[in-house]
Amino acid sequence: MNGEKMEEMLSQLIKMVGTIQADQQEMKQDMEEMKRDMQEMKQDQQEMKQDQLKTQNKLQDIEIKQKEHHKELVDRLKAIENDQQILSQ
């Protein structure tokens, strides 16, 4: 009877160890998947930063062109104003 209990206990321990090993393997797989997901997120974030920098550069270019056009228009208006003053004298 004592031998049967020992065998039963050993059997239960083996099952428990097997279950723990299976759980560990599943956790390892989950962690690997999470690592891959995090790497993808980091890559996406880096791409977003690059896109943001491109957009900022485009906006700066637009602002520079806008200032140049504004200056050109002001210069033209001043030239027209000067021509009118000369003609009105």
C-alpha cells in the first residue's frame, strides 16, 4: 500500500512538472511574440518620426516660398506706387 501511494504521488508530480513545462513553453512563445510586436511598433514609430520630419521640412519650404512671394508682391506694389507718384507729378 505504501508503494502504491508513492507511485501515485510520483505520477502526480510528473503530471505537475509536465504541466509546468508546457506552461513555461507557452509563456516563452508569448514573450517572443510580444518582442516581435514591440519591434514592429518601434519600427512603425521610427517611420512615423521620419514622416513627421519630412512634413516639417515641407512646411518650412512652404513658409519660405510664402515669405518670398509676399516680399515680391510688396516690392511690386511699391514699384507701382512709385510709378504712380512719378506720373502724378
